[in-house]
Amino acid sequence: MQPDTPNAAAPAGTAEPARARTGARAPTAPGRLPLVGHAPRLQRDALRFVRELRHHGPVTKIRIGPRPVHVVNSAELVREVLTVQARAFDKGAMFDALRVPLGDGLITAAGDRHLRHRRMMQPAFHHDRIGRYARVMSERALARSGAWASGTTVDLVPEIHRLTLDILLRTLFAEPQDPELHPAVKDWLSVKYHSMRLALSPLHAWAERLPLLPGWRPPDAGPLRRLVAVQRRIIGTYRADGRDRGDLLSMLLLAGGREGALSDTEVTDELITLFLAGTGTVSASLAWALHEVSRRPDVQRGIHDELDTVLGGSPPGFGHLPALTFTRQVLTEVLRLHPPSWLLMRRAVRPVVLGGVPLSPGAEVFFSPYALHHDPQPYGNPDRFDPERWPRDAAAKAPRHAYLPFGAGSRLCLGEDFAWTELTLALAAFLAHRRVTPDDSAPVRPLVGTVLRPDRLLLTAHARKP
Ligand code: HEM
């Protein structure tokens, strides 16, 4: 089965009909409690909550503590937000809060700053350039998966997280690396999760008012300062000889042209953004992929057959990617069923009408790729893991706005190509010489945080000969 064009019968959602019905009020989702609003529902069972909102209309109002939020539930209206009316929105209050722990990199930047940085960073993520990073991805994935002995059961969640961090560090900074880099990144990661949780928590609006509540105190700023200091030292070394070392950092430093080069502060902000954007998302996806494949021997057999034919025993590489069509289909379905960025947000910066609902500047808008990906129209039997729902030779040509693992429009994930490459090569490295089976004594549960990931993933490896 292939997905239909998303919701073809739905109202077009263009600015014209929207204006015609201006003045409609979005219905408030049921279950609102005094003071806390819908926050307990989001805390308790966020995935179910966002899925059910579509039953109340294409735009629904919820309250998260004191904060009103409009949730957009139709693919067509999400398209409005991300493309047609994209200039009417910035990323919103939670991203303003993220500037403190993360700096003003691409993820948080707005307006002209965003445009300039995006233009300057794009060459670092050009497809040809990713070919260079692919060697590192394959080598590191083979090294880590090679340490997983046959017959042993391992929780792959921390293993995969270490792998994706390792890959990112080695693609950002060519070797030899500054010896203080790894410890500085590790220290920063330990406080980063706390900073992100605070900034992105739906209860942030309240936390700001009650900053001394236990668990809501600002994190120690020391690790970020130390990481920035190490990065500046590395940048100094690179600037001194101006050489392209084949890594991402060289590209960020060489970027420029008419707009002038990025300053050291801008580069450190972008490096931190990339640590943030490029690790948790990829590790969650790879973990979900191995989870799904471990439970579907037929799908695993399909991948093994493909790897045997395409790789013929050699390590997976960039040149193999176009032929790994079934592996790509599997990953496409994994990102549908378990999109790491399960909830995205925007804020109106000028008056705007969405599906007939007028929004004033400052209005917060949420939409959930997870909810869109579980809409039975266009995804029949949406909870079923079914790689065959994607066309074999065009897995990437998914219906654009009913399939949003990487977002869309001017804020489309800059690392999309990087991520597909890393995921495909890493999955190939893990499966080429082994079969994996689940440990059913430890059920896998989704952990709904800033990314959607499995809480743990106990899998057993079995040797196989290609
Ligand atoms: C499976 C892995 C990944 C997923 C699911 C993912 C998802 C996303 C999504 C949904 C957005 C858009 C957010 C929004 O519209 O609010 C985004 C933005 C971004 N991602 Fe990714 N991402 C992944 C991997 C990566 C990697 C590997 C990198 C870099 C190494 C990266 C760098 C970025 C950057 C820089 C942005 C901001 C783009 C902008 O605002 O212009 N991502 N990502």
C-alpha cells in the first residue's frame, strides 16, 4: 500500500478560504483543569493526547498552565505554517529560552540572522561533502557494533548514543582532536539535558515565575563556559592555517562570501546547535529501527538479503546508499512511526489566520509530526510497522506535509541528508554480520522528552554469515 496524497478532500487551507471564514474560534480540547489546563494530560500521556486532538477540529486550543496554545491538527494547515505563511511565524517562547543554554545557533535564530546562517552553513551539508563524512560514520558504526559479541544481550540505548556522539565529534572536528574536547562535551551534556528540559517544558511559563522550585533551578553555567573555551582554542588553530581539514568545522570557517565570515561566537553557537540537533535525534531513530527490525524477522530477512547482494561482504559505504532501497524504506517507516521530533512549535509574529481562526502576534502554535504520522487518513492501520507502505524506488518521496520527521520549509532540518546517510550506514553496520532478537522480559516504552526515544532496548546478537 502506498500513502495517498494527504487528505485530498480536506479544505485547501490556503490564505483565501481562511480569510473568508475569519473570526471562527478554535474549540478548546476537553479535559482542561483549573490552573494547570491540559498540562497533566501532556505529562501523563502526551502521544495519545496529541493524536486525539484531531477529533476536535483542524485547530484546537489547549492550555498549558497559564499559556494558551493553538494546536494545528491537519496536514494542510501545517503546510500553511511551515511554507505558505512561514514568514508570519518564528519559533516561539521556548526557543527564546533555549538561547541561554545553547547560544543563538540555527535552531533558535530568527529572521535575517537565520537566513544568513542557513546560507552559510548549507555547503557544509552538501551531498558531496557528506560523502566524506560517510567514511567516519561507517568506520565508527562497525567498530562499535563489532564490540557486541554474539550470544550477548545489551541495552543498545546508551551504546547508540555514544556512537552518534562519537560520529558527530569526528565529523565536526577532524583528528587529531584537542584532548580536552571529549571531557568538555561530556560535562556539558550532563547539564544540557537539564537546561533543555527546563526551556522546553510546557510548564516553562510557570517555572519562570517560580525559579526556586526544586528541580527547576537553572543549571550550572560552568560546563558551557568550558566547552566554549575549548571550541575557541580549536577555532584559533584552524584559523591560523586556513586549511580545509575535510570536516564540518572547516566548512563553517570557510563559509563567507559577500556576507562576511561567521565570527568565533557565531561558530561556537552553531557547533553547540549541531551537538544538540545531531545526536539525540539520530540515536533515537537508530534505536527505534533496531527495535522494529528485531521484532519482524521478515523485515530483517529483507535487509539481510539486500545487504548480502549490495555489500557483497565489504563494509557499507556512501557508494552503496542508492542501492540500499529496502533499508531506506524500513528507515522511512521507522521515522513515520517514531518521529524523534514528535512536537514542533511556532509563534505568530504578526496577525495571521489559520483555518479561519485569527491569531494575534505572540500566539503560540504547536503541531505534532507524531499525530500527523498516525492519522489513519492517509496512513491506513497507522500503528502497524509496515515498510511496504512506501514505494520501493522512491522511499524519500513521501507525502510532504503528512510526513514531517525533518520538518519542512525554510526551517527544514539542515542535517537531513547527513542523518539518512548515518542511519543507513549504521543500520547496515549493525545488521550485516548479525541477526538481532528482542529480550521480551524488558518491554520497550517510548520516553517522551525533547525527543521521542525508547527508554531502553535490550537486544541479543546472533552471528550470521553474509
Ligand atoms: C533522524 C535525525 C534527525 C531528525 C528526525 C531531525 C529533525 C529535525 C526537525 C524536525 C527540524 C525542524 C525543527 C522545526 O521546524 O522547528 C530540524 C532542524 C534542524 N536540524 Fe535536524 N534532525 C535530525 C538530524 C540532524 C542532524 C544529524 C543534524 C546535524 C548534524 C541536524 C541539524 C539540524 C539543524 C541545524 C536544524 C535547524 C534548521 C533551521 O532552523 O534552519 N539534524 N531537525
